[in-house]
Amino acid sequence: MSDTDTHVDTALPAPSCVMVIFGAAGDLTKRKLFPALYYLSVANRLPERFAVLGVSREALSSEQYRELMNTESRVHLDGDYSAEVWDRLVQCCHYLQGDFRDPEAYEALAKKLSELDDQCQTGGNYLFYMATPPAFFGDIAEQIVNAGLAHEDEGHWRRLVIEKPFGHDLQSARALNRKLLDMFNERQLYRIDHYLGKETVQNFLAFRFANGVIEPIWNRRYIDHVQITVAEPLGVENRASYYEGAGALRDMIPNHLLAVLAMIAMEPPISFDADEIRDEQARVLRAIQPLTPEDVLTHTVRGQYTSGVMADGMQVPAYRQEAGVAADSQTETFVAMSLMIDSWRWAGVPFYLRTGKRMPGRFTEIVVQYKHAPNTAFKHSIMKNKHVEPNVMVLRIQPSEGISLGINAKVPGQVMQLSPVEMNFSYDDYFGDEPSTGYETLIYDCMKGDPTLFKRADIIETAWQLVEPILDVWTALPPRDFPNYAAGQWGPSAADELLQRDGRAWRICTDA
Ligand code: BG6
């Protein structure tokens, strides 16, 4: 059987629609959304009758917009390039200049959409994608409603995709949810977290619930602790205006890291129905022990990078020297914490989370460390640390997707000597290395009306609720030691101490 024979793909093209992108000339559109549409088109998943309508403030004609995508988005494609597929996609693009807060722009939008429905036979189905700064989310939603564009009748659907950050804290997230739910049904709202679109993250469901051997040992009886690392070598790039007000905690924890944690820790759903899965995710997030102010001091760590040398030898500036960053900025670029889940399955098993900018490499992985096997039989054997190494399961999301299991083996020879070895499954070996942005499945699911991989209002709010005490304590007690780690290092030493105190250590990340 060839590699491709193992991969049976039965999905059909999505139903006809117009995808309206607010923020059509922005970074997200160029880097992620257009490449994702291209990969969907290569996979024959885009609707047969389809149009993209870009909306933003820039004065551009549709022709100029297509040209902009040709010059500034095409460069972000990976893998084999098909000019035919790209050109077909770009030919589906139209453009409308408009101010997101101006009602007249939405009158023009309604007119343009009805023209596109006639011209492209898109059936009156609209996917509104808010690829804008979050300050516009509420206003755009309101204007869509006021222009009568959210109303579903005669079998049309109208859906709204809301990018992150969804709120700035618990209060603002609640306010945004309330505002949206006053105007839309929950089933029309798609709060996106692109980590849930990553293939390996979705594979957690298959890995845990389709393998009889995994689930029985996925609990506190066998597991010592879990580590979730999302490390990036990148600095703040050109996003200081957003990042200065957000910081690593808001940027990554309530969304990406808790989404991954929920996938790892949730109970088995009774079916793969969207709400069954999301109910379980919400339940496990609710079971995380809330942090008291004292816990925040002892169980969380924040850091900010200073200048340093990256793994490739590049000397990079300190965060405070980046364009748009205040010279005395208190914004954290690194965060680590330990959380406990109060559930029958996880009681007593710490979950350690860390994420940061200017880390030694791009590593996103989950480490599940099993408890030590008893030493008894190997007392007189040669071992690295005088004890049998614990088994470690590593679920790698980036850069090379896969799963490995560290086990102990006997070194060949006349004496009983143990050495840890790895059993390794790499996605590429079995399924090839398909280029992807993480957005393909999410856009496709949204067009099909499948909300499984999107956040429900309660999940968003529970996540903010967990983060809120940290925000409060950190705001009340500004950091006194920033900057406290050099670019190219694994964050401040306090992050190592967080685990050392418990007799543990972060796993050294490698890309296989
Ligand atoms: C985004 C954050 O949501 O996720 C960025 O705002 C971060 O700061 C990015 O760099 C990480 O995503 P990925 O897919 O590159 O791991």
C-alpha cells in the first residue's frame, strides 16, 4: 500500500457562499487567509460557486486588490505551486473600500453582495470574517445587523468569524459575548482559535479516543505531570501596538494553551457532536483550580527578553528596543505557570504551561511524563540517574508533527545496562508533508456550519476567569526584574525553579 492509500478523504467542496473579509489588506489576510483558501482550492474544498469580497479602508479597485494579493500574499505559499489554482482564486476576489464604522459602507456592502449573488450564484450565504483589530469587532457586527445582512431566511446562512483576541479580560470578553448574542444566535458565531485547526491538535481526539491502549493509562494513577510548551524564536515583529497592551499571558494562555490543555485533559465525549466535545472542554476548564493571589506569586512566572544571540547566531535587540515598545515597558514576553485540575482523573497531577517569544527555537509540544517504574529489579544495573527513567510521551505540534514514546531498553552486551530509547511516529512518514496554515479546516468547517473546533461563549469566559487573578496580581505588583532573560534562552531562571521545587524539570525540546 502506498502512503496515499492510507489516507481516505471523502470530504466534499463546501456549499456556495461569499466570504467577506474585513481587514482585507491586513497581515492576517495576506499571510494566512489567502494561503489557506489556496490550499483549500488545491484540495478541492472551496465552494464551486464562490467569491471573496475584501473590505478595508484602503482606496483600491478590485483589480488592484487582486494585484496586491498576487504580490503580497502569494509569497506566503509553501509546497508545489499551481498558477492555475492561484489565478482561479484571485479571479474570485472583489474589493470594496469602506470605513468599518460607517453605515454607508454597509449599504454599499449589501448592494455588492446582492450583485455577487447574481454574478457568482453564491446563494445568499455569507461568511463575515473579522480579520481586523479587536476594537472593531462589536461595531462591525452591529453594522452587519443594521444593514439586514445577519438575517437568515429562505435557507440562507449568515455566519460571523471572530478572530482573537476575544476581549482583553473577563469583563470585556463578557461584554463582547453579550453584545454578539443580543444580535446573533450562538450557532452563527465562530470564535476562532487557529491552534484548534492544527492537524496534530485535532489528532489528540483520535489518539486518545480511538486507541484502546492510551485511555486506560491517561490519568493520575499513571501520569506524574504534563508540560505544555509553546516556544517561538520570533520577537514582537511589527506588532508592538497590539503586543504592548496584551503581553504573553493574554496573547497565548486563555486561547491557545488552554485550548490544547482542554484537548489533552477532557473526558471522552459521548459522540463527536460539536456540543458534546465543547461540553467536555468547558467542564475540564471549569475544573482547573482557581489561583488565589498567593498562588499567583508562587505558581506563575513572567519574563521579558533582553538582547541576545539566537540559535542561528543572529544577535537580536531587547524587547524594550523594538520599534513601538516603551523604553521602560513592563509587558511580559514569557509566561510559565502550574495549574491543578480538580477532577477524579487529574487530582494531584500538575500541568505546567510555558510560552515565550525569542526562545531558542520553534517548539510546540505536550510532554506527558509517566510515574517511575519501581527500581527493585534493576538495583544493581547501570543506569543514568540511579533510577529507571520514567516513560515520557511527547505529542509534537511544531515544527515536526508527531508522537514519541520514551522507553527503557537494555543496552546490548553482557551486563544489564539500561538506556532510554524513543519510539517515534512522524506525521510526514505516513501522510506526507502537506503545507498548511492551520486555517484551512477552520474556514472549511465554518462554510459547512460545523462549530466543533470553535470556542463557545462559556469556554471563552471560563478561560478568562482563570487568567483574571493573574492579571490582577501582576497589575498590582509590577515586575521589578525586567528584562530577566536573554533572547535565545528558555525564559527566566524562575521558570526552571517552578518545576525544580516539585523535583521536576522542563524537557529539553528537540524537533524529533
Ligand atoms: C498568535 C499570537 O495568536 O499565535 C502570536 O498572537 C503568536 O503572538 C502566534 O506568534 C503563534 O501561532 P503559531 O501558529 O505560529 O504557533
